[in-house]
Amino acid sequence: MVNLGSGPPLHFDTARLHVRRYELDDDRMLYAAARESVGEVYRFLPWCHPEYDITESRAWLARIEPDWEAERAYNFAIISSQTGQFLGGVGLNRIDEHPVANLGYWIRSSATAQGIATEATVGLARYAFAHLAMMRVEIVMSIENTPSRRVAEKAGAVYEGILRNRLLLHGRGHDAHSYSLLRSDVL
């Protein structure tokens, strides 16, 4: 993949992963992975719900490039370098003027517990500091989301405490763990 503009690169690689900006024709792979994962991720990622259909994949993918160009969000597909399989997604959003961004991740159910989310998280944090001039990257998750907390910790993020009633999931407020990464943590 070639970056034709003057913006940040459209991809990066880690030891086992090729992480690239989503493309419009990723609809079927995104849909299949989401449908496979509804049972595990719906509780914390309401977009991945039991009635999720391919039109939702297509609508979300159509927003990737405009969000990227407006510097609102940078969302990436996580692809196995070895097999070419779509493993999940990682992205930066809630980017503000300080400059701070929220980092989120999800891994398809058949690929969890392999360190993929941790590897992609560290890679994206490095990308954020090197190419987007971020000062800070935050990772926030429900206090009930133990697997996500383990990812943040394994990625070397620093625990900063509990944010009361920070997330609204399925109509219910959740307290959230707050973690951060600084350039010195990953570079």
C-alpha cells in the first residue's frame, strides 16, 4: 500500500501483523469477524450486536476515509502477516487539541488470547507518536472488561485510576479503568 498524500502512512507492520487502514472492500471480512464475535464482544462493544448485518459494515467503512482526512479518527484492520487473515481492528479516536487520542481495539473470537491486541496496541501507539505527533494516548474500558485491562497492562500502559460513570453501554453507566501511554513508554 502506498501513501499518495502528505498525511500519515496508511499502514504499519509489527512482528506478526500487517496493520492497514480499512478499505471499502473489507466489508465481508469485517462482517464475518463481527458475526463470529458477537457473543464475546457485544457486552462492551454495542456496535457488534446480535442483529449486526453487512450494511452496517459498509456504512462504517464508508466513514473511514473522511474521518482520516478530517483527522477525527484513524482506524486500522489487523491482518496476520503469515496467513493474511483478518484478526480484528485497532484505532484512534476522540482526538483533541492537546494532542490526545483514545486507543481502542477488538480481536475476533477465534484469534483471542494470542497477544494480537497487545502487539497491535503497541504498534498503534508508536504510530500515533511518530506520525500524528500525539502527546498522550489513552485506553479506557469498563471495569468489567478484564481482558481489555490485561491488554493495556501488557502493552505497558500506566494505570491512572477509575473514571466514575465514564461509559454508557446498553443504557447503563459503567465506571471505567483509565490507562495512558506516553512516547517514552513505547519508543
